[in-house]
Amino acid sequence: MGTRSLRIANVSGYLGDRFTAVDEAMAGDPVDVLMGDYLAEITLAALAAGARRGKPGYVGYALDQLTPHLPEIARRGMRVVTNAGGFDPAGMAAQLRHRIADAGVALRVAHVAGDGVLDRLADFHADGHGLEHLDTGAPLKDWGVEPIAANAYLGGFGIAAALAAGADIVVTGRVTDASLTAGPAAWWHGWTPDDHDALAGAVTAGHVIECGAHATGGNFSGFREVPGMLRPGFPIAEIAADGSSVITKHAADGGAVTVDTVTAQLLYEIQGPRYLNPDVTVHLDTVRLTRQGPDRVAIGPVTGSPPPPTAKVAVFAPIGFEISTMLFCTAPDVEGKVALLRRQLADRLAGHVDQLDVTPLGVAATDPADQWAATVPIRVIATARDPEPLRRFAPAVGSLYLQGFPGFHHDGHAPRATEPWPRIEYWPALLDATLLDEHVVLDDGSRIDPPRTSRTATPDELAQPVHPEPDLPEPDGEPVELGRYVHARAGDKGGNANVGIWVKDRAHWDWLRATLSAGRAAALLPEAGGAIVRHEFPHLGAVHLVLTGLLGSGGSANLRVDQIGKSVGEYLRAKHVPGPR
């Protein structure tokens, strides 16, 4: 620990991120902590399904990334923090200890436990804790399916306690993504759970770097202006004693850290200006961003307040199976061809599938210059409670080659789906945080209980601010593509999609506010069905929209092609609106 800023390098933003990320961080600029985030709601669903089939409940991928570097991690005195423990952090910690022993080095491994509450659900129900669905209010006992996983989102003080006890590597299960940064910062600077402003700053920094190259140009609407996009680097957060931070990256790596790339991640997967975490409520509307120099963006002190009294719980249950394929049709009369395909498949699969969705993706060009400009992909997907009926899917599709629409074909080089795969539904709920048994298990088996905050927030303190509709004249400039003047970043939180839109030039802030009033946003995004919650972030020049229910019951179960809403922002930027004068 020390008085200087703590340097935390991200090495993973999701399960499947670039495998060489740890190699790159070890070869890059000096850092104190390697932080790897591997979990998401849809990832947890996949891990839960895999665990039912006898696969490990943790992310073996992360073990393989770390193993070659264990001797150098020990030599440098670095720390590693990761949520790759998934549903079995104890199992991953044990595997790490075997590999450390094989490497002949001295590294201590601890894990954070207590997030898994599946075996306590019946007790919660009996004690009057209904685990009501966050969006619908329905009690969990009325779900009608049998959960296979239930995990609470923990904070960072378990991680901090493990590091303070001498752990070199800390493995967690379901902690919030930002806790992977806030925990090491709290350990390094000696914060208590009541240091709300400092914690808010660290959570903000953690939110920015948790998704890896998202902060250096990945998935960024201004990607054309970002150098080194062939292989954008992973970000680093330098966190000071007051919680303020600087976001940067390894100097030799591609990508860029700019005010816009940081803004993009700040607005990602939030539900409004109040960002609720287990350790603190972050007031994101107090965040100020300042460019310090090339690839250095400062996040000034951030206001924090007590955390909520509840912990979010993610419950997962199998709800059946699905199968899909991609077909293609060619102009003219794409609409008629798709309609025929939909009718024919419905006829052949009637009584065997629960849902059938046939979605054309795009529009054929008028007077196409080549065949592919005239071609439209069609995604076809079917679901059923059991896998056997879905085995009729491939033969039903295959039967249409000589009796379907003219030009019916698939990609002859791609395998066609023949086996169904499980559908896992997500149930988000809240639980009194004092009911959780969060604790740290050290390598000698001893247990540490992390400290708790002295006060939690009231409902009024947690309520999102209400931003009235802008009292501005309706824009009436010449029609222009919205993306000419704004950036956007979209994400998901359970069944809700969110999109943050901010101006490239602050001179256009009032124009954006007027252009994206709640009513006009609803007209531009008809898929949302008018269920839009709107907030403003004046310091970022941003309007933030939550599209309630767009993703159904969550990314692991809905049938949208854009399953977790990642393209909603770009879709909005493609819309034509009256431009600024």
C-alpha cells in the first residue's frame, strides 16, 4: 500500500475477450493490480447451463491466461483480482493453488464466497422475502420454473479484506463489475465502507475499465478516428487517495483514451444518474472529465452517498430449448418471399414449437450493383419446452428448397443447426443485504468477514432524478443523419436496453435535448413501444434513454437478433432528424 495512485490494469471485459490480454499487460507499462472481468448476466446463464452438464462452474480460460505468468507476478509483487470464479470460486482457487505449486512460486490465493444463494431461496420465501422481479413485481415463487442458479451481487470490501490479509490473487464469484476495481482501491488507500466519495470515484473508474477495450475505442461510434483499431489495448485506471482517477492505457498498445471513449463507457449499462452499487451510490451526474494529455483522461472527485440496503440477486432457470438458422432471399419482392417462408414454416412446425420467429435483416438495394446488394439475410429461430420437437426444425427448413420462394438458399459453406440448445431465463430481484453471508476464505481455510457500511440509503436517496421535458423549440433544420452530430453507446440490464447519446460539439447540446425529448425518442425508436425513461447528463452533453422491456426477460432468453441491445445506439444514430441551424 502507499500514498501514490494505485494502477489497475484490466485484462478482460467478458468471457471470450482477447486471450493475449494478460500477456500484453505483463509486457506493458508497470501496474500494481491485474483485474479481469469475465461475467455478465448472459455469461452467468451460459455457465449455469454448462455446470448442469458437468462442466466447471468457473472460467478455465482465465486460469490458462494466468498460468504462464505466475512466476513473474510473484517476482513483481503484483496482485490479481478476478470474478472468473463464476459459480465456483473455491474450485478455481484450488486449481490456481495446484498451478502455483507446479510453478514452484509463493503466491497466496483467497476467494470471496457468499454470493451463491440458490440453496437458501426456500428459506427466504419462508421468512417473507419474496424476491420480487425488479420489473414486474411478481414473487419468485410464482415463476413456475425451477431455478438452477441464484447469485447476489457483492461489493469490493471482501476483495479488500483478502488483499489486506496477504492474498496475492483473489478469486470471486458474482461481485459487481466495478467492485473488481473498488476493492483493490479500498485496500490500497485504507478506505472504510463510509468513505462514500472516495468509493464513488473508484466505482466510476471501475465502471470505465471493466469492459476492457470499450474504454480505448472498442465498440465506439467514432472508431474511424481511433488509431490502432486493429488491436486496441486494454485500459489502466490510476486511482488517487480521494477516489479521483486518470484513465489511460499501455503506451505501446493500439486504440486511444479520449473524453469521448470514456464518456461512452460511463453511459454504458446504467439505469440513470444514480448508479447503485453494494458499497456506495454513485452520483454520475457529478462526474467531470478532463483531458490531461494524450491517452489520459481525468475523472474528478465524484460524489457518493450510502449504498442501498438491498443487494441485487440474479436468478436463472431453464425454460426450454431453441434452434436457429440463417437463410437468404434476393430481390425483388423480399417482403412477399419472407411472408411465404413464415407461412410455410408455421404450417410444417405447427404443434411442435412454442415460438417461431422469422426476421429479415435489412433491405435490398434498388437497382442493385451486384447480387449481394440485392440479398437480404433471414434469421429463423424456433423454441420448445423440450429438445425433441425441435429436431423437426432442420428437416422443415430443408424441405423448402424446391417448394419455397424463388432463390431460396443458405450459406453453403456454413454448417446448419441440427441440435437444439438450452434457453436460460433471468430473474432479477432484490434481497436485504444483511441476509448475505459474504466472507473471505484464505488459503489456510480461515475466514474473514468484511466490514459493512454504518448507514444505508433511504428510498428517496436512491430514487433517480426526474428530468422534465426540455422547454425548447422543436428543431427545424434540414434533415440530417443524427450520427453526424452525436456519439452513442448502448447496452443491457436484464430486460431493459439503455442508450447514451452525447454531442460531439457542446454547441449542439440544446439541439440534442430538443431532438431527443421522450416523445421524439419514442417516435424514433418504435420498437420500445413508448416505454422510455429519459435522463440528462449536462456535464457530459448527454441524453440517456432506458428502453424498458425491449429485451423481454433478458438476453439469455429473448428472440431478438440484437439479443442484448448492443446496436440500438447505432440504429438511433442512423435516423434522420431535423438538424441544428
